Amino acid sequence: MKKYPPIIAGAILGLLFIMSGVMVLFHLVDVPPPPAGSPIALFMGALAPTGYLTFIKIMEVAGGALVAIPRTRNLGLLVLGPIVVNILAFHIFLAKGEGLFNFMVVLVVVLPLYLLWDGRKAFAGLIR
């Protein structure tokens, strides 16, 4: 029974990142522009034209696929870790806490923490 919750959490987290990456990469969703001159608009204005956002979305798809497969989950968590930290920092610093407790943001933060806790023995060597 103990092995099923991490499998479910990994599948959900993987699908979230794969779907969000694919939707932006293939322009499947029109994202409304942020208010002109806002910190969010300036931040996105710097990321989008440089191709950096495309790189992030490709890493989201790759990390999501790795997390969804139990054997490669820890590698996927290493790929998605900086992305999750940046999502959290975006909502705290740029959006001034707006959307921080959105269901999707909470899932994107809580699920990796749970998977890290579940696989903590595999990561113990990194801390020692």
C-alpha cells in the first residue's frame, strides 16, 4: 500500500508539468498580457523574446516525463526543483503573493516536497 501514493503523486506532478509546458510551447492557450509596466510584464518581456521561456518549458516537459516514471523520478525532481523554486519566487516577489495559494501552485509545491520526503534516502548522499 505504501508504494502507490508516490506513484500517484509522481504521475500527477509529471502530467501537470508536461501539460503546462506543451500548452505554452505549442501555443494552445492564449495567455492574457499582464498590465503594462508591471513587474510581471517587465519580467515576461525579458524572458519571452530571448528564448529563455522556451528553454524553461522544454525542461518542464522533460522533468515532468522523468518524474512520471518511477525509476527516473529522482532525476526528474532534480530537473524540476529550480523550476518549482522559481514558480514560488515569482508568486511571492513579482505577484506580491497573488495566486500563491492557487490550487495548482499548491500542488506544484507540495507534490515535489512529498516525493522528496518519500525518496529522502536516495538524496541523503547529496547532503552529507
